Amino acid sequence: MKVIIPVDEASPNTGVCPSFGRAPYFALCEGGSVEFIENPGAAAEGGAGLKAAQAAADSGADALVTPRCGENAAQVLKAAEVKIYKSRPGTALENAAALEAGELEELTRFHAGFHGIA
């Protein structure tokens, strides 16, 4: 399973970023390995969540692990058949392993977004 996780740093020891749309990087985790990509939504003036969601979908990820997600981004991810799971405290790799072990819950509540807030 290929998992994408928003992170603050391009480091395997970094924790999960609290903001999906504005996270500087995404960790792409698969089978214990990790690759980092820049989030095009991080510096966007508007539509950060949508840009981040499209990048996540384009990455080929099967799942997103994040603390929260906006409604518009969730719609993009669902349309791309990317499942969304609620992260827990720990590193990106720990969260990817927790998902693989079936320990994370699907995220079902989405916020309206932070329109106009940088």
C-alpha cells in the first residue's frame, strides 16, 4: 500500500504536519521505504487544499494519513479513490506502519477549509 503523509521536513524522523494543505512536504511511504515530494499547495495564495489533494492523488497513493482535511480536498481524494485516515502522534513512518497494521481509523469528519487564511 502506498501512503502519503503531510510532513514539516524531508526527514524520516519528522512528525505529521498538522496542516494537510500547507504542509511543506509529503512523505510517500511504501513497504518501509520513504520518498519526499514538495507540496505545491504549501505556497499557494489560495486553493492550497485542492492543490495538495491533487498532488496526493497524482502520486499514486492509496491512502492519506493526516490529522485533518478540508471538505474540498476530501472530495478530490475520494474521487481519486484515495482513502483518508486520522493520524496519531508519532513520525510519518510510525503512522504508515500503524495504517499497515490496521490501527488507524478512517477520517470521516472534514472541516470547511481555511479560506483566506494563510
